[in-house]
Amino acid sequence: MEKQRQTQLLDGKAVAATMKAEIAAEVEKIKAKGGKTPHLAAILVGHDGGSETYVASKVRTCEEVGFKSSLIRYESDVTEEELLRKVMELNNDDDVDGFIVQLPLPKHIAEQKIIEAIDYRKDVDGFHPINVGRMSIGLPCFVSATPAGILELLKRYEIDTKGKHCVVLGRSNIVGKPMASLMMQKAYPGDCTVTVCHSRSENLKEMCLQADIIIAALGVPEFVKADMVKDGVVIVDVGTTRVPSDATKSGYKLTGDVKFSEVAPKCSFITPVPGGVGPMTIISLMRNTLLAGKKEIYK
């Protein structure tokens, strides 16, 4: 009789807790030597539920690791000019080491224009074209938090990536594209043969069946089913869609891009949703802020 595969969870919550303790210890050392406390600022526009939750979590984590944090709020009718003025002000504020503008922004504001206005040396979200460009050719930079968190998760669980076929589902600028770029670089984790699939891919199922590693970042709840993956696959589920649910107090539950109940038994490793990639994203932002504070990337 075939031995039942033991699926191991890629526990982002546990790894993030370890990293949080590491960062807090480093901040203590900096302060003990009379150094400057790292300072992260966040701009939040409007009252989007998901954005509110994320930013609250980022501010709380700043406190837990000993950072200084500032939250700058605007109503959703703020003008693009006013937002750009605030970005310039933060660029020129020597006390602020890194800052983020929480996306998405209201339709009347050009997101790319705001991103490009941020000083790339303070761009701890890693979205500025200079950071994206440096990442794509393997130079030191701020790597955006979700891809950085996924790499760290693979590293801490010592998942073999060299020569493996990695399929990335999704081609967003925030996850899909940087993930594909990072997984094919001459590094660990990396050295993969990478295939990027998206909404226009015709043979998506066949591609997934060939994958040793699948990084699902489509934003389509339970898109990846058991018949799309081979035995022993490693799955990182980036999806977090709010799906209505009677079972929770909030009236919704966070659902990943992978149908966990039927796919997990076939996996060697899989991230849960929630508790997988989410906590790693926030802690990676903290690590970028620490690097910004220490001026380790851009001297």
C-alpha cells in the first residue's frame, strides 16, 4: 500500500514571529549604541476595508519591533497635487527612513505617478522603477514585500529550487512579474526554470501539471484544483479574496487561489490562507525599513 504523503505547512505566521524577534533585537542594539530609531511612514487614502486592515497591521508591527511609525490619512477626494506634495515632504524629511503609499488609490489619482515621485532610497515597498530595474538585474535594492516574504519562506524551510520548474500564476507588477524574475536569478532561492501563466494562457492546466513549484497570485478564489497539480508539488498561495461566509462573525472569510482542502494532500509543502504569505509580507516591509534606517542598500 502506498504511504500517505505528509504535507508540511509553510507557516508564514511562525516564520514572521521569528523574524520579528530578530528585527526587534537589532533595533535594541541600534538604540543601545545611540543610533537612530528606524522610522516608517504610511499614507492611507480613503477607507477601503482591506487597506485599513493592512495599514493597522503595519503600524502595530512597527510598535512591536521598536520602530517609530507615522500614519498620514487623507479622505478619498484628496487631489493628486496634494498627495504629491506630501510625498515630496516625506522625501525631504531626514527623520523618515522609508515610507509607503497604500494602494489602491482612488481612480482620479495616477498611481504610477505617485510611485515614481517617491525617493527610491525610501521606497520600502520596492515599487519604484529604479528598485524594480535593479531587482531584475540582481543588484541590491528594496525588493517588494510579498515576493521578498515568499523568498524568505522558501529559504527558511530549505526548499530546493535549483533547476526546478516554477510556474507563476499571475503577471501583476506587485507579485507575478517580480516573483518570476527572482525565481530565475542565479541565487538561492532561485535558479528555476520559470513559466508565467495568466488570464490569456491557453494551456494553463498542462503547465501547472509540470510544475515543481507553483506560486499562485491570480486573485481568483480556489482556482487551482487537485487535478491541476502533480504529487509532491510545493505551493505558495498569494491569493486573499474576501468571500462571503455564514461561518464567520465578519460575514466573510479570506480565501486563497488554491482549493486547499483537495490540493494540500498532494503537496510536499503548501502555505495556508490566512497565515501563509500575509504575515511574511508585513515582516518583509519591516526588514526593508530596517535596511533603509541602516542605509545598507543605498549608502
